[in-house]
Amino acid sequence: MSFARIVGTGSYLPEKVVTNSDLEATLDTSDEWIRDRTGIERRHVAAKGQGSSDMAVEAAKRAIEAAGLTANEIDLIVVATTTPDKIFPSTACIVQRKLGIAECAAYDIQAVCSGFIYALDAADRYIRTDGGKTVLVVGTETMSRIVNWNDRGTAVLFGDGAGAVVLQASERAGLIATHMHADGSMEELLHVPQGISLGFDATCSDGAFIEMNGNAVFKRAVGVLGAAARETLDGHGIDRKDLDWLIPHQANMRIIKAAAKKLGLPMERVVVTVDEHANTSAASIPLALDIAVRDGRIKSGELVLLEAFGAGFTWGTALFRY
């Protein structure tokens, strides 16, 4: 049986940067307030006309190059996004066209901030069942399009970006395990209350933006992420001290620190990039992974745990050896 192994990573952040100081001019907030509560210092915002597919393509090109492959060697494209370019076709199909890949399968996954974990799971199963040998997985988001920039509770939290990995069939174990969960009963704690089938009104001045009960989301996230990490490590007989790196969803420093504490991991073994790009939803984990690979922190053979929590609620983990 083939294993799915990460052989290349890539990421992309838009050029425009919005700092906490910039937000002070329009919101009742301050740089100190934002840093203390979230750890965020700045966020990147897509340019006018720059879509999720554009950022995905840039991240994908870098991941494919890092893998030493060409685009036409890709057998499947899975894009995790909650901010697609269009209702249809899928952003994955648009990415396929822009990369110049002929006829490989392509589809989107929507699990919000957990989307990249869900997409990794799909890619892993595709390779393990001999569906193909090489899969491109991308997390890409233009969260700035669904943020109410007059709402202090959400405007400070989100940013745009993309991250990608290339997985390839290997005789060496790469992805060891993925675990995914969802609980739709808490939908309204974190949601965008408009949608297509319910009659989305593009001219509506409110209601088409992220709404969040921050305290409730925080409590739920910390609880389920700790349980999910234990499920993954204990279920596969792995002692926490043998874990080299934790890469959590980059949403908020308080959640990241709480997740590390529950695992008994020092922050020196936790990859943190939220300060540089804020919450980029499905893009945050592959962004952090690529940064840590490229700066030399994550080395070949090291054991890495990914964990994410998002609207739905959805959450999940992925354990792999790099």
C-alpha cells in the first residue's frame, strides 16, 4: 500500500498590509488591545480583482517547484476555501486552468477553518487507494470580502492568503492519521447569515458578513482541540514528548497557547504565524507549515501535528512525518 507524503510546500500573501495602527483610525480599538487579546499585529488584504484562485495559483506554483515536479504531473487538485471565486465552477477547476493542467480531477472542500485538514484527508485516501500518485492540496481565502470592517469584534481577526502542499505516493510513511469531526448544533455562534439558496442579497448593507460569539467559540475550540489531539496521539500509540511540532490553526494566540498547554508542549515547539497574517481560515495551517519548512524549523523525518477548528463547528487533526 502507498503512503501519502508531503514533498513540497508553498504559500502566498497579498502585497497590501493592514496594521493594527491602520485599524485605529476607523475602529474603537488600539494596537495594544488587539495584540493583548489576539496576538495579531497585521493582516494582508487581497487587491481589487484578486481572487482566491489567484492566490491559490501562486502558492501552488511554489509548492510544485519545491517538490521538483511540473504542473502536469498533478493527478488531483483539492482546494479548501469558504470564499470561492464563483458559485460555480469550483475554485479548484479555475486553479487547474490557470496552472495549465489538462484534465486532472479537481474539486473544492468547504469546512471553513478546518478545510485544509479535511482536504488532506481526502488526498490521503485518494493516494492510499491508488486513485493517483500526486495530489495538490490548497487552502485559500479572501476573508476580507466577508468581514464587516466596522465591526471591532471581527475586523481585527481576519486576513487573506493561500498555502499549498503537494502529496505524493511513497513507500515511506508520511501522513500517519487524520481525524475529523463536526457539530452543526452550534451553527449560529460563528456564521455568515446569508447564502444562495436562502436568497442572498448582494445589495444588502448588513447580514452578509461574519458574525461571531467570540467567548463561546473560544471555549468550544479549546475543549475540542485538546480532545482531538489526544485522540490522534493516543490512538496511534505516540507519546506527546515524541511530537516535534504542533501547527495549530492560526486564529488567536490565546487559543494557540491553550492548545499547547493541553498537550504539555512548550511554545518553542509550536509554529506561530498569526501575528503576521491574522486568521486566514483554511489557508492558515498550510501558510504556517510552509513558513516553518522554508525557515528550517521543520526538518525531514520530524513528527508534526496539525489541528484546526472552524465554523460549523468543524475540527480535525492530521499527524504526519515530514
